[in-house]
Amino acid sequence: MGGGFRVLHLVRPFLAFLPEVQSADRKVPFREKVIYTVISLFIFLVCSQLPLYGIHSTTGADPFYWIRVILASNHGTVMELGITPIVTSGLIMQLLAGFKIIEVDNNVREDRALL
């Protein structure tokens, strides 16, 4: 690749703070995947019902009710934002890479970490 300026290089100072997921050394059994999925779902459901301290429920109509249903969130809980920030940021990065607005080479480990 050329040695020019790349937008992904703007993220480089934050790379030390971002975790990287490495490839598995072994094939993970299906049963183990199911167990971790169920545990993650349980944690998500518990956090979806755990109210935040200082957030008062109102008896009036919630204008964002249907948005909360779609985004899997409840008003005033730990999961108030649901999975929206993670999904939205990933979607935006994939769109930018897909439209070639940012240059990403998935064969380069550093590019995958920055993306």
C-alpha cells in the first residue's frame, strides 16, 4: 500500500485503549458457544430490568416507546441505550469502508484492529 495519509491513522492514538479479538486457537464446540450466548443473554436481560439510581419513572406517555421496543431497551435501566451505540458505530464504519471513503485492507492485522 502507498505511504499516504489514511483516515484510519486518526484512530491510532486510541489503539492502546481498544481491545482486540484474536482468532481462536482451536475450534470452539457448539455447546460452548450456546452456553456463552445464554449467559450473555441472561446478563443483558437482568441489566434491562435493573433501574438506574436517580432516574424517576413518569406516569405519562413515553414518546420513545416503539423505538425502545425496536432497540431492545427499557426506560431508566442500565441498558437504556441497548445495543444501539455498538451496532450504529459498526454499521457506519462498514459503510465507510464499503463506499471506499476510508481505505481498509482486511488482510492487514493493524487495519482490522483500527476498524
